[in-house]
Amino acid sequence: MKNSPVRMKKIKEMVEIAREDTPWIWGIHPKSLALSHEWYTNVFPHAMANNTLKYKRIDAKLRAQKQQEWNQPVLWPLVLLVLFMLFMSYPLYRAYQSRQRAVIKGDN
């Protein structure tokens, strides 16, 4: 369309539709988000201050308990690695024994 009053009317209609359908897009309602553990308290995000460290609390007993729950060792990869190494070293052992037998016989 050429620049005309009809075109301007359509543009205004489209802008009004966008404003009605997407009120959050214009940045009027900022959101703030903070993720924390349950042993970390007094965490309230806001946009006014970043110096709130002195108000935050850590429950040391609950933190230690959760660390014990979360940090259990996973041993199956280590066992799998050892079995793999044993499995892969068997052909080397067989080749070594074969070579030793050949050397002893003098087939060199």
C-alpha cells in the first residue's frame, strides 16, 4: 500500500491488536527469578538492591544432610572401566604368549 490515510488506519488497528493480545511484551511488568536450595533462606529477588547478602541464611545441618543424600558415589562406571580394560587386555596377553612360544621354539 502507498502512504495514505487508509494505510495509517490499518497500522493503528494492528498496533492496537498487538497491545491487547500481548500486554507483557511492552516491559511494563518486569519479572525477577531466583532459584535456591531449601537450606538457603531469605532469598527474595528484587530489582532495587543487590547488596542483600547480609540477610541470607544457610542452615548448615540441612545442607550437610542434603550433601550426603546428593553426593553418593556412583561406582558402576568404574567397574565397567575395569572390566573393559580386562577384556581388552586379553588379546594382548594371548599375542604375548604366542610370541613367547614362537621365540622358545626358535621360529623367529
